[in-house]
Amino acid sequence: MYPDKKYMEGTDAKDLNFAPLSSEILNQLYNPTKNINFFTPVIMKEPFFSDDNLSRNTSSQSYIRFFHAAHSKNSIDIYINSQLIKKNINYTSMTSYICIPSGTYTIKLYKSGTHQNPILISNTKICNNNHYTFAIIENSSKISILMLKTKNKDTTSYKGIHVRFSNLVPSSPLLNVTIDSEQQLFNEIEYGETTSYVDLSPGIYSFEVFPKDYSLKKLIAPNVSLASGAYHTIFAIGRADLSGSHQLLIFRDI
């Protein structure tokens, strides 16, 4: 397999053109997942958005969601263009998607219940007709956002399983991913790297993630049945210096 490098987008101040948030967007509700036990995958089998939201989608809009993968941070509040979008997002939680017009936005993260000293301020450009996952990550106590993108045009009539892998374990060695202890799925994935999607036949799989040098304990997601025709991301999160903190999470992208 030949994984793509991570998707990260930066913007210069001269390029900023802030888009307003409508009351419709602000009123949309998210239902983040609950915290989970170590080594237990979260399989998201249902869409993150309603059919009604999908019917309103146009080529000038995209969908965004947030994934809290910063291991040392407790719950956080998320603001977009100075407006509170979601509060009390816990570590390992993934919000549902909201529909948002294309444009450039300022994302601010705060410790929950506060509105001073933001944890992060990031200017982000949202392009047309995409699904974005903003992974909130941490490396050497520095918080940043890693943007993972699924283009709507990636969806096809293929009814198999579409899977990719994202290594969010800071300072980790290169990670390999196999299926059922035999088939190599992804090879030597570095921290902050997200692979391209690969296609699998429908079925039940056991995913295993482990360092190339076997310096950390293997993570296993056994007997996973994923939705046919859907796109999924396997996330490895935790601290590289504390193997007991490592988790393997699987979320549906679209």
C-alpha cells in the first residue's frame, strides 16, 4: 500500500475571508461518543448526519466534525468565528457532522466553561463538497488540528468496505496495520500521517496495529463488521511513552 501524507491546510492572513455562521448551523446538535475502555474500538454504524441535512447539501457546502485526540486535555469547548459550536467535548469523543458553507473560518478551542486563554487558535479554509474531520492532537504539549478530508467524489457504487488508517500517537515509531494477523494493510505509518482508503471485500475482520520494531504493545480490534459501501477511519491514539494509554478507535466517515 502507498499511503498519502496527512492533509493539513494553512492560510495566510491576506487570504482570510471569513464566512458567517447561520442560525441553522448553530442550532444543529451533535452527539459525541462516550469515552471507551482501552483497546476497545468504537464502530460507528449509523450516519453522522440526517437525511434532511443531506438533502440540503449543495456544491458550495461541506460537512465538518471534530475528534478530541489530545490525551492531556480534559473537556474542551469549540468556537467557530467567535460563536460557540460545541461544548464539553471529552477525550476520545467524535462529534457528528454539521453542514457548513465553504469559506475560511477561525477555530478556537477553550478549556470547557472558560472563554479566556484559548488552547488553540487556527485559521482553516473549507473547500466545496467535502467531508472534513478535524482531529485535535497533541505533541510535546503543543495542541494542533490535523485535517482529514473525504471528498464526496470518492464515493462510488462499490459496495465493499473502504478503510484508511491515521496514526495520532505522538512520537510513536512507524506503525503497521494488518488484517487477521496475516494480510498487510498499511506499512510504516508515521505520526500525523493518514493513509489513502483501501477497498476490502465485505466481511468480518480483526485489525492489528503494532510498531515496525515491536517496541510497543500490539493493539487489536477483533471481529469488526463494517458497513458495506461506507468509508471508515481507524485511529490510533494515546501517548508514545505510556503504552497503557493507547487506544484503537474506528469511526465511519461517510
